[in-house]
Amino acid sequence: MFKRTTLKGELKELQLRLVSLNLEIKKEAIKQVIAYMTVGKDVSGLFTEVLNSLETKDLEIKKLVYLYLMKYASKKSEQAILVVNTLVQDTKDKNPLIRALAIRTMGSIRVEEVTEYLCQPLRKCLKDKHPYVRKTAAICISKLFDLNPELVQTQGFFGDLKKMISDSNPMVVSNALVALQQINESSTQPIFVIDHKNIMTILNALNESTEWGQIQILEAAAQCAPKNEKQACIIVEKVIPHLSHSNSSVVLTTVRVVLNMLNIITKNKDLVKKTTEQLSSSLVTLLSGKPEIQYIALRNVNLIVQRFPKMLSREIKMFFCKYNDPIYVKMEKLDVMVMLASKRNIEILLREFQLYAKEVDVQFVRKSIRAIGKCAIKIPKAAEKCAKALLDLIMTNVSYVVQEVVIVVKDIFRKFPNQYESLIARLCEHLESLDDTEAKSSMIWIIGEYCDRIENADELIDELTDSFTEEPHEVQLQLLTATVKLFLKKPTDARDLIQKVITVATEQIDNSDLRDRAYFYWRLLSENPTKAKKIVLDQRPLISSENYKYDEIMLSELVRNIPKLSSIYHKPSEMFVQTVKVFEGGENKSQNSSEENEKSEESEESEESEEKSKKKSSKKKTNTKTKTKTKTKTKSKTKPKTKENTINKDENTLIANTNNNNNTQSTNQNTMETLIDLGFGMTNTQTQTTNTNQTMNSTQNIMDMNTIMNINNNNNNNNNNTNNNTQSDFFSSLNNEETTFSIEIEPKKLLLDSTKGKGIQIEGAFRRRNREIFFDLSITNKTSAPIGGLAIAFNTNLFGLKPKALVMKGVIMPTQTRESFIKCPINKAHIPKNAKANLNIHIALRCSGKNIFFHDRPPLNIFLIEDLKILKKDFLNHWKQIPEENEMEKEINNVQKMDISYIKHLFVNKNILFVTKRKDGELDILYFAMKFESGHISLLELVLISNLNKVQLNIRSINPLYNPLIHQFIDNILKK
């Protein structure tokens, strides 16, 4: 429409026209400027001339200048301040439209100097008589919050927004609600929680709102968590008339609200039945609209049918494909029909699928044939009818039809082994015509599985192996396995064939997967053919119809997101969210300033620590390779040893490598762990695929099994032999008396209330058991919908606690509480550069796509190892080696009990080793040692002043950073 380039001197000409006294010429010039701005032409050089046009009563010119100002004010911040007075005056204009435009423009100008003048006009506009001005002012608050959150809080705009929820005008209610929701999404602590009281006020404005307003109100209703069934019934009765709305988005959002409430309604069967009928009729009505609307409706119906299979079971004919349906609609209808398949309608569906299999569109034909196979797996009693239908399709001799039937029949054999074998002979007739990789692989699998029942199975496989090196990777793998199966079932017929295939696979094939499998089979067959038979020919798990459905966690999340992009693409909502802004104000201000400063520093340093850890891991790769080589060479001569921990040079004089207390951290990270930014925001990283996760898990299982085997093999030697590594450790000289170390169980405490946790309540405690640190959790779902997909991450912290990402599997239903525990190993790369003496651990929990933030302070004793041993003479030597400037002297007054044995008992229960005691006049002096998981050592001297109920505490640590924490810890023990 407009040229993207301007002629020479055209901007100069516009400049002259903008200062013209003729109003029409000036208006046309401004229109031309806005046109250039729209197509991306830089017209910021006309800023002064355009702003001079703002002093006019012409509404059209004001609108255009406001648009220009919102675009270029950030580039011309110094000149933009000049229009503040004009904008403030416009907020007092008699025309409500000008007042609204002025306040909207001030809120959209992202210049901090302008926002300082915004508060007073904004407060007046929030109480304006005209609803259009009030609703514009409500949206302006969310824009101001995005620019300056603290200003919104200090000026009390949150309270004004909450009051607007009860406004008499529905347009104001919906806009205020949107503003509150946007602020909630950007803050760590929600400023507005939707409960039954305010949702009733909001729903009163539903009928009179615009379509956009109705969607926003319904979105809020979907987030409401009723306390009982009665409240849920009231919400359903309020929103259910909108199922017959003409706007499809309103209908689908209403469906979402109703489905959420149906999870709670269990006693009112009549209401559930009535509501279900209305839901089904409204969803069917959407199928009569345009193809695009049909597609969106079908994608959501697919999810609803998986969650509520009986809801649309009587409407199966409405999903039959029409001749003029677009291909994308036909494909979705096929999926829905498979979901709705049952014993009653299977015959009708099979006739439809057979009819579709004779269509011209190859993609549609293939999916129709697969639908027959899915029905056979889903309904066992109908499997024979499905097999006959597939046999009829084979008789057509159409290439792509036969190939798809082969793929489907393979799945049927996996579900019903040793049945419907009459199909095999028909399929073998078309073996030479198979050119599709998947079809060929499926046919080879069938031949290998039933080679003992196919007379010429060895000939068929022999013919296929002639082109072994030219086949795709998938076909080669199936051929190798089929040959092994043939050899195990018919050894005499396949002896030469198995040698030929394994030789080719190990010598002529470059693919590592194929070579590894060939070597595996070779070793297995040569070492123990009996075990090989048990492994290769063992009964496999049967395929299930559940394989075609989403798991419960994913399904619950997708249904909760109807009708958003998540439910249309059938992907989690976090895939559509790039970043999440976090507000540290509001209720978080109650935390002390030191904790807040630590948060910000940790969030900045977490990235640096992660980069350094990556560099370190890359440097260690070569060392790891050489170590593994030497281990394999000396495996038969040496016993397996645990990997020693690396310790700082300064600590080498004090600390030795004690037993197995500190295991090296695994470099593999769980995929969900990268989804949560430890700076309390979202990262923009990509998730790993399911296949990669499965491979990692299987590898880890193999490693675990090897470890277990090594331990079992050496159990008998452990009692007689001592580990050579402990000889250089000064803790190896044991005390004469053994001390049993046990650790007290910390009770769980409330870490996050449901009002602050978006309906999720969390109780937890850090605990130590089996020489490892765990974070025990109790998670209560107080929302109206199931929650799942729980993952957790810690911010960088003093001790480097870094948990496994996955918290728990499964779903937490409404009002349900589930217990979980997470192993929290120590990762030194997770310690910030400038760590402070603060034990607070800031935690991010992801739950059904939502991020929840809270913090906890673990007790210091969970970081102390249990099996610390030290002699009195060694204690004295190392006390002298620690510099005096690393010593802290503190007095602890009002000690509860000045009894030596009692204090020893208290300390031992906290994993603090008692070394020795001595007497100095009337004073008793006790000496203790403590060693942390990180390898750090601290030595304690307690002087008991019994007559004053006071203890003089002296702490010496290699790293004085630990001293304040230890002092506070000891103080709490003695005063408890």
C-alpha cells in the first residue's frame, strides 16, 4: 500500500507541511508520517514537528499524534518529557475519549521520567465517571507495573484494581480482571487470588460483557478452586447458558470451566447428567461451522473424549467424514472415532474405515487402515472382525494399502500372539513389492517371530540378506534379529545364514548400533545358547490401546488449557512461553534486605557457575578416557575402588579422603531441571526428546546394576581387608571408644501457603538418612483440577545442594495430599562465586506449567558426615595449623543445662564428634570436630562456665565463612 522508501527531500517536505497553519494539510501530513511508521520507515526525525501538532482540539489528529508518541517516545526520551503537561491536561478534558487516550498514551510511553507524572492522573481516571476511562486506566496499571513494579505497590494501585472488580460496568470488570491476571503472571506472589466470593461478583458481569470480556471472565472462573460441591454447582449454573453462544471461543472456554467443576461435583448426579448432555450438544454444534473452527473443535474434542470417554459416545455419526471435508479435518475425525469406538458401534465404524481405505488420498487411506488396527487392539472381541477387514484390503493388491496393512498386522500380532496366523501367508505373497522401510521392517519382524511356522522362512530371510548392506538401518536391525530367532528355532537350517549376517554386520557396516547388537548376539550365542534362547525368544509385554493416548499428567494439563494453543497443538503450555517476569515486591518485602540481595547476586552468578562447570567437565573428558582405559586393563588384578574427592590445596593438610561419603556428581542432568531458571525466571533452552531420556535412564540402570554386582562380589572381602586409601587419612587412627552417630529428624514445616502458592500448599524439611541428604515434601492440591508434571530446582547456595529435577510421578487430584522426597546431592559448581554465610535455599517448583517460588533454611547438621574419626594428638596439631585469624570467639549465655554428658549427647546427635575433654581449674573444656559433605573441617573448643550458665565457644575453620553459621548452630543446640 505504501512505499518502503521515500524520495529525496520528502521528509523535508513533510516537515514543512506539519508546521502548516492549514489544518487539513497538517492532518494529511500526519497521516503520511503514520503510514511511513507503519511500514517500518524511520520518521523519528520529525518528532518535534509532530508533537507541536498535539495542541489541537481535532480528535483525529490527537489520535495520530498519540500513536506516533507511543512509538518514538523511548528514542526521544528528553523531548518526550515536554509533552507531559499536555497529556496531564488531556486527562482532565471534557471528552471521555480524549481522557482515555491520554492516560493510555502515558501508560504506553516507556520512559521513567514520564511515569513519575502518571500516578496522579491515573488515580483520577480510576475513579472517572465514564466507564471507558476507568477500563483504560485499569489496563494502564498493568503497563505501569511492567515498567516500575515498586511504584505500583507504593501508590496503592493494587487495592484500586481489586475494588474495580465490583464495578457496575461489565467492561470495567473484565479489564480490571485482565490487569490483575497479567500482574499475577509476572510476580512471584499473587496479588489477587480468585476465590468463591469474588468469582460470584465477577460472574454477575458475564451476561452483559462483550465477547472478549466474557472470555476473560470465564478464564478467571476456570482458575477458581471451589471449597465444596455446592460452590462448584453454582458456578456451573452461572456459566452453562454460554455453551450456546455464537462465538466458538466463548463456547470452548465455557467447556473448560464446566469440565473443571465436574471434577468436584460427585453427588449431584442429575446436574452432571444434564451438564454432560449440554456439553456434547454444544461440541457437536461446533462441527457444523467452518473447517478451521471444526479443526480446533476436533482437537479439543480429542482430549475431552480421552478424559470422558462416554460423553460423546452417542454422537459417533457426527464425526463421519464428508466428501468435501479438508484432509486435516478428516484426519482429526479418524482419531476421534477411534477414541469413541466400542462394542456397540464397532461394525458401523469398520464399514466406514473400509470405505475410507478405498479413497484416493494416500495419507487418508493409510490412517484409515491404522484406525482399523487401533480398534482391534482397543476392543479384543472385535479383533477377528478387524482381521477380516484387513484381509479384504490385502486382496485389493494396491501397493500402499498392502504395505500399511503389514504395519497394522504387526501390532495385532503383538497384542494377540499366535492368533490370526492366516494373514501371514497372504502377506508373504507381497514381500517383494514392499519398498516402504516401516512396512519392510514389520514384515521381517513377522517372519522372524513365526519362522517356526513358515516353511520357507530361511529362504525368505536369505533372499533379504543378499541386499543387507544396501538396506536402511531399521531394516538391517530387524534382519539381524530375525536371523538370530531363526537360528535359535531352527539351528540346522540357519547355521550358515547366522554366520553370514553377523560377519557382514560386524565387518562391513559402519553403523555403531548395528555392530554393537551383532557383537552382543555373537557373544551371547557363543557363550550360552540356552540363555540366548531365554533372552531373545522371551515373551514380550503386550501392546495396549493406552499407547495411543496421552498419559494422565499430560492429559490433565491439556484439558485445563482448553481452548488455548496448548490444547490445539497437544503440547505443554510452557512450550509457548519464552520468558516470565518476576516481581520481588509485594509480600516478599517482608524478607530482610540481606536475603533479597543474596537472591539477586545468586541469580546473576548462577549462569557464571554453570559455564565454569561446563568448561571443567570438558577439560576432564580426556582424563576420564584415560582412566577408563587403565581400569579395563587392570580389572582382573585390582579390586574396584571408589573415586576420591578433590579437595582444596589448603585443606589437603587437614582433610583426607574418607571412605565413600562424597560421591562424584553425575554430569547427566534431567531435562525438567533446565526448564526452571534458578534466577527465578524461565530459560530459553530446548528440552531433550523422550528417546534420549529413555536411553539415559537405561544407561543409568546398567551402571547401577554394575555397581551392585561389584558390591556383591566384594562383600566377603570387606570384612577381612581394609581400604588402602584410608591409610593416608589422619582420621584413620580411630578413637578407642566407638561413638554411634544418629541424626535427629526435623519436623516438616509450612513452606508455602495455598493462597500464595496458586492453590498449592507445600510442607517440607531437609533431612539426612543413609548418608545422603533428602528434601521431604508434602504437596496438597487445593485447586479444582488435577496437577502433575512436578519438577524442582534450587538456586545456587552455600553448600551447593542441587536436587534431581523430577519430584514425583502421577497426578495429585483436588484436595489430595501426596508425599515425596528428593535426593539432594552436593554439586560444587552450584556454589556461587562470592558465597555468603547464609543457609537460605531459594526453591523453584514447576507444577502443571506454573512456577512457584519459596525458600527454606536446612539445619546445618544435615551437611555433617557420620563416620568422622580423629585422635586427640591429631586434633591439637591441626588446631595449630589453622591460622588464628580464622578463629571466632563467642559467648553463649543462658545455657539450659551445664552437664558434660548431656552436652556430649546433644552434639553426638547432631553428627558432631567428641574428641576429648580436660579440666582447667574449675572450668571444663570440651573439644569437638565436625566435617561437612563438601570436605570442609571445623574444630570447636567449648569452655563451660557452670556458675554463670555460660559457655565460651572458640571455632577454628579452614574457611572462616562457616564460623557464623556454626556459632548460630551451636547456640541453638545449647539453648534448646
